[in-house]
Amino acid sequence: MTNDVPSNPIEIRVLTLGIAATNAYIVGDTSTKEAIVIDPVDNAPLLVKTAQEALWTIKLILATHGHFDHVLASRALKELTGAPFYIHKNDQFMLDNLPQTGLRFTNQAFPKAAVPDRYFTDAPETIELGSIKLETLFTPGHAPGHIAFFMRDQGILFSGDALFAGSIGRTDLPGGDYDLLMRSITEKLLPLGDEVTVLSGHGGQTTIGREKRTNSFILDYLR
């Protein structure tokens, strides 16, 4: 499935891919024709084709975290595009274990992950490509190296698997921590503003305000 989230001069293409129905986002600058992939989920040729149909060139590959359904196409996409791959250093162990993870989930080994060209740290930074500006937010809890990306000027948050419409990321996987995740959400994401659009790793979009009002996990935690 492919959807468009308009934001001029930035456009966002959304592809829901893979066995976990995970959202891959292609963020394109319509002026420079350059693009960033957030979460190389699966099917690298389709990601490249989608960018090419928009007349974009993929210049950077970012991962919100290292769970297999967010990085399965990382190596192939890097090989196809030559774009560097960034992830937080705390999730390197997940990349190392990607083939074995496939055996556990599908009885077949997954391909090796891309070798990161750079690691995010806990400290905030801004990733820039043309008019695209992504602020990094270290939001561990679902995964120890989880990063959310915020486009402040457009009011768009790529929340990865930290925050979903009506839900939160699971914390029963290795490196998961419920209290840490809730602190990440309430201290890093909710203060961004009620009008901010949230584009998650799974499911449809929501807003910070809607989740503050209706998300039972957040409401229970804040009580």
C-alpha cells in the first residue's frame, strides 16, 4: 500500500511492507529531488522504484531502531543506492543477529543487515538533506537504541515503534523497558505539541493531542 502525506516542498511516501506490516517512509525534497528513507523495512527494489517514480534519488537511509522488520532491506537498499545507513549504536546487536532472528521467526535466515556508516548517540542532533531537517529524539524503551525523528517546521513526527495510534510499542522483547518507554513518550514526544502529526512504524497516522486525550496507556501512566 502506498499513501502520500503532503508537505510542501517536502513530500512523504508511505509503503507498508513485510511480514509485520511495517511502515517505510520516503521523505523527498521536491526541489533538490533528493530523499531520505526512514526504516528500510523490506523490498529494496520497490523502495528505489517508488523514489524514482517521484524523480527522487535516495541519499540517506535511517533506522528508528534495529528490530528486523525495520531494517530487513538495509543492506540491499544501501547496495542499490550507495546511500549511507545510520542507526543508534545501542541496536548494533540486533543488526548482528539479523540472520538468526529470521530462523526464529520464519525458519529461514534473514539477509545480513547493512554495516552502519554512522551511529546516533543519546544527544539530539539535526539531520539535514536539502530542505529536509530531521531532529533526532532518543526514545528508548521499545528498543535500547530507539530514535524518533521530528520535522519541526512541518509538525511531523516519525515515532517509530515508540508511539502508535491508540497504543505504544511492546516492551517484552530483549532490551525492552516499559517505564523507560513511558518516560520517553511523556518527556520527549508529548511536549512537541498537540497539533504534531505522528507517523508510526505500524498503523495509521495520529496526532500528539489525540494520543494525550485518548491513548489508554498514556492516560493510565499519567494517573
